Amino acid sequence: QTRSLKLVLAAALTLPAITQAMASRSANPVATAAETTAPNYDKPGFATRLHKGSLWVFEAGSDALAAFDAGSVPARHVVRPLAGPDNLTVRSPEGDTITLYLTAKPGFQTRLRNERLWIFPEGAEALAAYDASGRVPARHVVRPLAGPMGLTIMAEEAETLDAYLAE
């Protein structure tokens, strides 16, 4: 009986704390920007937020980022457990956004097409042509399953792939 009384007493003492925590969560489902941005995992072209132990990744300046900052967590999103920096779970409204974020490296721009990762040197003419027309270079090098996360990687020159993989 003493054990039962202790359990009931412990539950009664913690119930107000639980109720208060639940009320504060429902009132503000997304933490303020100051709470979500440190430490900074942003990469060029991407914005990140920390929320409930997960790293949320958005395209910089996107409508989804603005909605998230306003307090709206996307109901439908992609989850990649432990895939991010510091083994964080990564979440995003789009799976391709996560893939591009995780494969981003300084000095390179990546594009995802048909589940293949195209790698361009920063500022390359081929990148500008690809972004303008959506057409891939006619002559290119392919390395099946050699990229991050087992992706097939492609580039206009083999040296680009070697430099990207060396990073």
C-alpha cells in the first residue's frame, strides 16, 4: 500500500508540470528563430532550423522556410534518420532538398536529375547552361554508385569528379 501511495503522490506532483509543458507546446509548435538556428548548419543555398532534435533543411528563401519560421511545421515531409551532421535526423518538405543539402561541398554546385547527382565546379559555364536550359552536357563522365549515399555521380570532366570525391 505504501508503494501505491508513493506512485499516486508522484503522479499528482508531476501532472501539473506535464500539463503545463503540453500547453506550451500546443501554443507554439515551432520554437523561435533564435532557438532553432544554433549551431549553424547552413550551407550555401540552404537554410536550416533545429526543431525537437531534428535538423530541418529548406532551400534558402523558399516559401516553406517562411511558413516554418512563422510557426507552421509541414504535415508531410521526408525524414532521413541520423543522416545529417552530428548524426542529426534530417527533415525537409522534399527529399531532393535533403539529398542536395547532404551532397553540397564548397567549390561545387550539385543538381539532382533522375536520381543521379550532377556535379559542376562553382561558376562553370556548363552549370549556367544547365540551369538555363535543363540540358545536360552532351559529353560527360559517369561513375555509378561512387558518390555520397551510393548515388551515381556525373560531371563534364573526370577531374571534377576526382576533386569532388577528394573533399
